[in-house]
Amino acid sequence: MSEQITEPAPDLPEPTPLRCPADGVPEVSVTPRQVGAAADLLAGGHGPFAVDAERASGFRYSNRAYLIQIRRAGAGTVLIDPVGAGEDPAALLRPVAEVLDDDEWILHAADQDLACLAEVGMWPKALYDTELAGRLAGYERVNLAAMVQRLLGLGLAKGHGAADWSKRPLPAEWLNYAALDVEVLIDLRGAIAEVLADQGKTDWAAQEFNHLRSADFTTSTRRDRWRRTSGIHKVRDRRGLAAVRELWTVRDRIAARRDIAPGRILPDSAIVAAAIANPTTVEELLALPVFGGPKQRHSAATWLAALAAARENPEPPDSVEPHNGPPPPSRWSRRRPEAAARLEAARAALGRLSEQVTVPTENLLSPDLLRRLCWDWDPATAEPAATIEEFLSAGGARPWQRELTVRVLAQALGKTADA
């Protein structure tokens, strides 16, 4: 993450501990009748909906929601189990989804939950993301507990967000944590909205929330996901990369079939170790870290078959993943030094702008879009500002971002052209 200038957190008084919901922890709605009653309860309330979802990341392959929490003024909080009844989750939750279409949703870090909510047929017609609002306000810490303490003076206990929410029955303390997450969101939305209004950033936030709501969270931005294997930089040759590819693909297939997180099938470190060592026998494979354990002994033949397939088909990496955008900036100084100079100047200019408006540089402009601009820039461009405006607009930059950055970037790129 790039260095950013943000508003430092003030010295805060000791927060008032928030240990349990004011109205207690509601019963979990599981059956169609219970979910229908929850929908009726929410329909009787008023104003926006505080929404959250709990997944089982790190435990399950899927990104599905295993618990959905919703709160509305005048209705209180409902907790819904979308999988416990064995029903089609989208059909089960249809009554709730229809009620939620009445007003704005408030989420914290909405990009983490929107995909799993869309999977069960729920999507906001209007959105307010309190975490994103905190970033636009220039806050240094934007996790829920930090913002609740800063703006509401309340202390949230350390939670269970990283727990295995596919577990049944869900422990009482987990449900208490889940209910507290939406207990504070409506008040938090009001408080951070006042801050943004005082800073003149209300319209910026509205544009960001609408952009986020319009995003497609179902499309992967990178086809060859195996290339993100942790430690792959240690693999130096084509055969080794092919081994990573084959082992990753086999692991992913097993994980999807069993709905288990891939790392629990075989950690990335083991994939890289096998790709480098290139074992050809069971004995050689079992001598490697991780593979010698009892769980992996039973799968030795599977992993050896993947390694053999890699040796038979060491497909060149460049033919596997088509070129899409510029190379990593670390390579620019050798391949296109003038582009490296442009990127350095543009980053410095955005850094200064970030200080002025107290918005992180990555929120001022997408880092990927900035890299593409600097890599493809033609120094002979007759109208730099108009060209940059058109480029950023085509790349999805919002009007407020373009209004702030076009002139700054035109000046920065112009100076490198004159150098």
C-alpha cells in the first residue's frame, strides 16, 4: 500500500464498553416461517437498513453467507441463517430481499459482503459504506471498532469475524458479536455523514457509493489465479511454474468439490516446495515439508500425477496469461525509463494532493489506472488535460476524482516531457 497522509486519530477518552445488544440477542431465523416473520418485523420499521454478513473464509471454499444480520429503526435486529433449513437460500430470503428494497443499506466494508449477499438474491438499491466514508474523511484507522470508538464513544469487544461461521449450532457469544456489528451502524452512518458534510465531501461519497453498488463482484479480474500462489517468486523456471499451475489446479478442484478452503487441502508453501524440488517418487515427495504428514500421505499419488503432468506440458507462462496492461513498475526502469519517471512524478503529485484534501492516494485514483496512464502516455499529446480527462473517464474514475486529479496529473506529466 502506498504511503498516505490521513487525519490522525485524536486522543480519545476511555470508550463505554458495548458488550451486548440493547434488546438482547434475537433468536436466529432458520425456517421459511421464521424468515417470513423477520421480514414482517423489518417492514414495520422505518429508515435505512444496517446489514452485515458472516462467511467462513479460511475454512470453506465458497464465499457464501452463513449468517445475515439486519437492523432497522423501529424493528430491531434480526439474525437469519440462510443455510440451516436446507432450502434454496435465494427463495428462503425472498421476503426479506423485497423489504430491503424499500430503503438504503448501511454496510461497513461493503465490498467484502456484497458478493455473498448477491448470491442469495439481495442487492441494495442505495448504499452507504461507513468504512469507505472513513477513508474519504482521512481517518487513519477505519475498522469498525476504531470508528465506533472515535465517533460514538463506544468500545466493541474483539470479535469472531475470522471464525468458522459454517459451524452449527452457532455459539451464543458469536451471535452476540454478530448482533453488535449492526447495532451501531445506523448511528455510525449519521456521525460519519456529518464529518463528510463538514469537509465538503458528501457528493464525493455519494459517487463512490454508487460506483461500488454498480460494481460486478462476480467477475474475476485475473484469469490465471494460480499465479497468486504465495511464494511463487521463488520458482525460477518454466517447468517449476507449470508445476505450481498443475498442483494449484488439482488442489482447487478438490477444494471446490469438498467446499474446503484450498489452503486446508494443501498450503501454498507446500506447492512451491514441490515445484522447486520436482519429486518423481512417493519417497521423494513425502520427504518434503507438509507432504510427510498423515493427511498428505493418502494424497501422494494425486500430487505426483499433477507434477508429472507439469513435466509433460511445461506451457510457457507468457502464452497462458495474455498481456493485459503494463508490467510491474519494478521493471519499468529497464524497459521504459521515461514511463518510470512519469509514474514517479505522478505519484509525488498525487501524494501532495492527498495531503491537501486528506484522502488516501489510492482513493483519489485507482493505482492501476494511474500506472496505465503513465505507461501509455504520449509526451507529444497536444491537449494533455483533455486527454487525461478522457482516459480517466474511460477507466471508471468518478467525476470528483477527475476534477481533483486531471490538472495535477497534466502538470506532472508535462514536466517529465520537458525534462
